[in-house]
Amino acid sequence: MRPRGLPPLLVVLLSCWASVSAQTEATPAVTTEGLNSTEATLATFGPFPSTRPPGTPRAPGSSSGPRPTPVTDVAALCVCDLSPAQCDVNCCCDPDCSSVDFSVFSACSVPVVTGDSQFCSQKAVIYSLNFTANPPQRVFKLVEQISPSIFCIHITNYKPALSFINPEVPDENNFDTLMKTSDGFTLNAESDISFTTKLDIPTTAKYKYGVPLQTSDSFLRFPSSLTSSLCTDNNPAGQAHWFTPVIPALWEAEARGSLEAPDSRTKVPITVQSVLIQSLNKTLTRREDTDVLQPALVNAGHFHLCMNVVLEVKYSLTYTDRGEVTKADLSFLLGTVSSVVVPLQQKFEIHFLQENTKPVPLSGNPGYVVGLPLAAGFQPHKGSGIIQTTNRYRQFTILHSTAEQDCLALEGVRTPVLFGYTMQSGCKLRLTGALPCRLVAQKVKNLLWGQGFPDYVAPFGNSQAQDVLDWVPIHFITQSFNRKDSCQLPGALVIEVKWTKYGSLLNPQAKIVNVTANLISSSFPEASSGNERTILISTAVTFVDVSAPAEAGFRAPPAINARLPFNFFFPFV
């Protein structure tokens, strides 16, 4: 109801005047900063009058719950301040800028500075320039922004999530404490309960492929790298890992422990075979005893030295063909690390050796290594695997050269073809007229081809013999020059191996893609009875790199299927 005696028009005018007065009181005060100002005063804002009718629910930003505490003061944050103690152009929030600098500014490069945009309500600073003032001044306002997104952080009930926890760095004061409290490299049964329940522990005394190795109270584990530079030891032993540890790992528990069979009846002690000490200048010294030394922190003036740090750990496990572990050896490499050299890397390896067997040598893993022999063999019949000799240096050979250059003196002695090595060999063969031409030609062929010349070459240094389709067949070519009343004798064998770089540009692997063996025959006149003739027989091997030049690949640009309206060019067309 309106008061008595006031006309309706006057009541409406009074209501409008009250609304204008309320908005005028809520207008933020503009704060300016001149040349002599050292600290700007932030503008404060009063609450807007509530125009919400009774019973209407509050907006999320006006709830009485706990608001997120800003980690960074946006009023002191300046993202365009790149030069220390120097004014950056058009950086209105740079504290090193003065009014003289403002006079040459065109605009603020960063007009608004906000905090975390995931919050429903956050502080924001708005920067601008007042060029009408003399001298020019910097103007900024501190306002509160409401996020329009419905998926925003309104109440914070877990404050540690707002910032990152800095790890405690070891020094001479807290080193002993961290060594006692750190359990990242110790073995205990309690921490393995959840992991043990997930594993299917065998009930036999034999290990199967992929089953974790058991110790007296847990499993044999290796530290492995996480997504960051830290590491974890929740990784069953299997292969070598590189990582950067926080504290040097001590493996005394494994050195004094033992391995157990899956049925926990048979124990195999872990024996420390060697302990090497590495100095700061990388020199190695072997300790006479096999005791693992405790780490020690030494103050060396401006930096610190940590002695007896574990740099490398190598396991060597011997097992039978039935899966029983019979021997476990352990080797350490301890070193001295300076605090200047960070981060620290440790290397852990494990090797599995089977009893009464010899490891198969490889020519690369996977690509060929320069200087190692080519892996080759032959296929006895279609559908079978590749047959290879046990001696890899005898799988692909050529004629051997001697100082006497006599082909018949060292018959059967061959030279292996080494990857990447261009080779040439030869010898001389004396012929008499009493020998028939066909017999001499067969003898020369045997000298050039040797015994068991291969039909296939492995594309990689570690190719398996059962993967026949991956092997590269050798293409045999015969060239001859026929003359009348002459003897056709093979004079040269030219082998050409084409290879390419396969895989990543950072670590390309050598792959053989084609092998060609070209037997070249020449015509020699028939020797008369009693006369001798000397012919030269040679073999050459060349390696040709057929790798295509590396080119940067880009995706094809998307096809824009846009149609113009029929009257787009009206009235010109």
C-alpha cells in the first residue's frame, strides 16, 4: 500500500529514485596509480541490492558454504612481466613501468588477470590506461567474476588438492631420518598382502614363464619409473629399467635373502659375486670383500658428496629346463655422487641363464650391427623352416685370400660376410691343357660358391628361423660371354646387399631388403697340351643403402564441403 495523501505518479517516481540511488552506491570506485605511487589501492565493492522475490533459491555464487581460498593473489600476478627490473612494453601490470612508460603504451596487452577458471567465484583484476591524465596513469579494478559453467568448483573440502606438495630433498640434516622413514625400496609382507591376493601362486616347485619370483617374505621386485622422475618398486623382476630415484636404493635385503620355489620348500641363496666402487672421475675399483657399504653424506665445501650410492644392480639367475632356479648371483656398482650432478640415474638388470645351454649369438637386436656376420640359411623343401649352421660366422661366406694367392692351397677356408663391410677377395688358378674345360668350370664354381651357399638371408639380426616369410631370398644371376672354340669359366662372383633404415628416426634399425648374387663367366681359349694358363678368380661384396630420405609427414587438409547460396553473386551473375 502507498501512504495516504500521495498520488500514484509520485509513488512511482520515488521507487525509481530509490533504485537509482542503490545502483549508484554499488558502482566500484576507479583506482588510479600515478608516477609516485608505490602500491595501488584495490577497489572494494558493496553488494548489489537483492531483487530476488521471497522464496526464490539462492544462486550458487551466493551460498553460505566455504569458498575456495585463492592460492595466488591475482592483484600481485603479472603474466606479461618477462624482463626483470625492466619495463615490458604494453604490460600494464608491470611494477617497473612508470608514467613515462605509460605515455608510449598503445593498450594493455593483458587487460584482465584471473585466477583459476574452474572456481564458480573468483577474483579478477582489470587493467586499463588513462591517457587524459597528465602524466598518464594506470587504472585497475579488482572485481569478482562468476563462472557461467555449471561444472565449477563451489566448495573446497580437500585443500591439499589446490597446490602441489614439494618433495623433501635429502641433505645433511634429514638424510638419516629419510633413510629410516622411506619404505620405497624395502621388502615387507604387509605391503604385499594386496598384491599377493591378486597373483596366482603356483603350488609346484617349478616356475612358469611370467610368474613372479618369490623371496623369503615377498617377491623379487625391481624399481621402475613412474610417469614422473620418481620411481616405485612395485614391479616384478623382468627387465632392465632406468629411473631417477629420490633416495639411493639399498639392496641389502636381497643380498642377504634368498629365492624360494613356488611351493616355498626349496630355497636358493642370493650370493653377492662382486662389488665395484666408482669414483668421481669414473675409475672403477673392485672390493676384495662382498659387503655392501652403507651410504655416507660428506660435506665438501660448497657442495656435498654422497658416497657408496648404488648405481647399478645386476642379477644373474640360473635355471634348469624344468623351470627350477638353481643359482642366484648379484653384482653391485657403488659410486660417489656430487650434489651438483643431478638428477641421479640407477640401472637394474636381470639375466636368466639356462643350464647346459649356450646363448645363441645375434647379429643385432633387431637391426644389424656393423661388423657382425649376416644371418643366412637354406630351406630344404617348401613349407619347412630355415636351416642354419650353429656357427654364425660360417652361414654366409666368400672366397678367402691368401698371401700366395693360390686357390687350391687353402681350399675350404672361407671369410664371413660382415654387415656394412665392402669386401673383395681373389686367388689365382693354374690350368693345363690336360684338364677338360667342364671339370675346370665345376671346380671354379665350387671355389666361388663354397659348401652350402645359402638361399635366404635374415632381414634383421634377430630374425627367427621359423618366420620363413620374413626372410629375404637371394636372387641368383648368371652372366656369360660365349665365343667359338673357347672354354666358359666362371671368373667372378659379385654379391650386392641392399639395406634400409627401418623404424624411428631417433634410433633407426638396419634391415636387409634385397640380396643379389651375380656369377660372371668369361670365355678362355682352349689351352694346348703341355701349356699352362693362369686365370684370376675374384669375389666382391658391396652394401648399398637404399633408405628413402626422411620427410616430415602431415595430415591431409580437411575438405570443406561448403555450398554458396544460389543468389550469392547477385546481381553480378
